Amino acid sequence: MGAVYFYHLTRQPLEHTLPVLLDKARQAGWKIAVRGVDPARMDWLDERLWLGSEDGFLPHGRAGGPHDAAQPILLTTGAQAANDPACVMAVDGAQVEPDEVTALERVCILFDGNDGEAVQYARGQWKTLTGAGCSAQYWSEESGRWEKKAEA
């Protein structure tokens, strides 16, 4: 049975935090789907990931290509990912269902703590998922480093 981890981004933007989490998930041996809601935003994330970081390159692709099933990281706006992920990272308010949490190794929900609507939506997701019996953790970077603030 999997778990859902909520990441409240207040100091570092998504394009800095996401690669760190993707790298950790890859180190665990997982295939990952990064699920968003806006194709243009996913294109933007795709560009950022191709630019790489000081830590190295993260192999990935955008959904809809001929090699989706082989991608270690697949960026998508769909609920189903062709790469059979063990981990889903939901960004920008992408929906996550309780049965996904239990079927996967990990679900990560990343939300912008400087956006009131995003915070409210994440609170609703927490309530829905924990209410359905999903194991959940809430992580905040408010102090300058990641700290677990709640667990259910």
C-alpha cells in the first residue's frame, strides 16, 4: 500500500524542487509520471528538465511520443501513464484518486504555498485522500529545510 506526500513549496519554485524529488524517486528504482493539468505548463517543465541541473540529467519524455512506455519519467496531463509508473508526482492541482495512492508506491502532490487557491485545493486533497484511508504526510520548507509537519 502506497502513501501520498504533500510538498508545500514556499521557498523554492517547482522547477527547483521537482528535479530533486524526481532524482530521489529514480534512486528508489521507480518509474515516475509527472501529472499536470495544462499542456503548455508541461511543455515548460519539459524544457526545464532538459536544461538539467548541477546534479545531472534526468531522462524523461512528454506523453504522446513513440517511446512513452520506456520513459523513466513521463510528463503527462492524463490520468493514465504509458510508462507504468510506481510514483506519480501531481503538480498544479492535478487530480489524484485514493485508489491510485493505494496502488502505487508513492504519490507526491507539489503545491505553491504562495498561491491561496493552490493551498486550499491541496487541503481539500488531503481531506479527501486521508478520509478515504490513504496514508499521508505533509512536508513544508517554510523553515528553510524540508520538515515533516503532519502525518495521517
